[in-house]
Amino acid sequence: TVVPTVTLNDGTTIPQLGFGVWQVPADQAEDVVTKALEAGYRHIDTAAIYGNEEGVGAAIAKSGIPREELYVTTKLWVSDFKNGQTLQALETSLGKLGLDYVDLYLIHWPAPADEKYLEAWKGLEELQSQGKTRSIGVSNFAPEHLDRVAETGSVTPAVNQVEVHPALQQRDIQAANEKYGIATQAWSPLAQGAVFEDQPIVDAAEAHGVTVAQVIIRWHLQRGRILFPKSVTDSRIKENFDVFGFELTDEQLQAIDGLERNERTGMEPTTFNPA
Ligand code: NAD
């Protein structure tokens, strides 16, 4: 299976479809990521706060897949914005992952009550210049936070990873991303199952003889977003990767676009200020 790539604003490329490991327990991560790599995924999305970087790293090491064929993302937690701990935080993540560099390092949440994320961004710029990460980006940034980074930073984020699925399409954020040349990554792309009974999705699945999850993944891909659905179940891990044998029609894409209802599964970034 050849997964399409997206070229980021720093000239690097990222596989458009990857595998996410939020809520994969630490003691299952090696096994689950091994299954994903066997199914053909080459892009893994983890984070320091997920507590499973060691398992991800063990699966990568065991796979024998050449490093340059893999795309690994991890994320800086909010507690490490403080006291300039950003450089050390990526060192710690790299140690757990058993890697010399990651492909993408993200600020996980802006936690905007103070503007420490701007200091953290300087740290990410430094890490990129040191070669510890190929690309740098942000997650859960509202347009106003992107504006602040543009005003104070030297590098434009390569991606902004935000909650996007049929019931929450974040058109304002996607427009701001586009304005800055930032690629949109969709987290909780399946809305964790909350849109599986929506009629346009069910209808498209029947029309193509595929599953509702496969329809939603196709919708993201054909709308140009990067995504990394999560599952711990072998059959679903394979199913979510088996999405390159059919194409949604314009009518089907538009019907799914019509499901927007501002329904969030996660936290609201402008008010979420974790410690
Ligand atoms: P998701 O939308 O990918 O849903 C995953 C859930 O959907 C699974 O636990 C399972 O219950 C179900 N599912 C998956 N495949 C299925 C299938 N084929 N058939 C039926 N049910 C299926 O949700 P997610 O895990 O929240 O998001 C994906 C990834 O996004 C995460 O693992 C993580 O990497 C990333 N993420 C990032 C942030 C952030 O703040 N940056 C937040 C949440 C998630």
C-alpha cells in the first residue's frame, strides 16, 4: 500500500495516514504498534503525556524497519514549558523512544492563561536547528495563538493538530492554518465512534461496500487532512489502513461536510489550562 504524502511548509513530507496511540496502555503499546507496523503504517503519533513512548520505541526497534522509512511524532507537555525545560523534555522522549531524532515535535496544548507557549516555541525552534526534530508544530492552537506565534517566532509551525471529525470541522481553525501555510492534522478523526450512525456515512459505506470508519477516513484524506486513527484491535488496525481501494464522490463528501454540529469529544483549547 502506498500512502499519499503531504509536503509541509519546511519542505519535508509526511504520510497522510498514520496510527495514533493515545489511551493505548503502556504495557500494550509495543504489541499494538507492532501490529500497526505489520499492517503497513509507517507514521506513529504519540506524546510524552501518553506514557507509552517506551512501548512505541520497542516496537520500532524490533521491527527492523529503516529509520528513514518511519515518521514519528511526539509532543511537549505543558508542565515542561516552565523553566525552559523544553530541550530536556525532548531528550527524555528521545531516550524513551530509542531514537536520535523525531520527525515532528509539537506543543501539545497552548494552555494560554499565561503565554509560556511562546517561550516553548523558541525551544522547539532551537531543537529543530539542533536536528533533534525534523519539523516543529503545534496542537490545539486557536487562530489567536497562531497569530501570537507568527508575531514572536522565527519559524512558522509546520502543522496544527486539532480535533476534526464530521461533527466538529473547525473551519475557522482550518482557514487560519491555510492562511499561514500550516497543514491540518485531525485528531479523534473518527470522533471516537460518535458519528458512526450518521446517515450520510452509513449510506456511503453501503454504496462502496466498506465500513463507516473507512468512509470517515476517506473523507479526511480526500479533504487533504493528515490523520492517525487509533485502535488496539488487530482487525480494525488493518481496516483503518485499507482505504485506498475506493473513492467518495463529491456528493458523498459534501453530505458528510453537512454533518457539522460543533460537537466536541475533547477539551476546548482556549479555556483548557492543564498544569
Ligand atoms: P479516534 O477518533 O481515532 O477513535 C478511536 C476509537 O474509535 C477507538 O478507541 C475505537 O473505540 C474506535 N474505532 C477505531 N477504529 C474503529 C473501527 N475501524 N471500527 C469501529 N470502531 C473503531 O480517536 P482518538 O484515539 O482520540 O484519536 C486518534 C489519535 O489522535 C490519538 O490516538 C492521538 O494520537 C491523537 N490525539 C491527539 C490529541 C491532541 O490533543 N493532540 C487529542 C486526542 C487524540
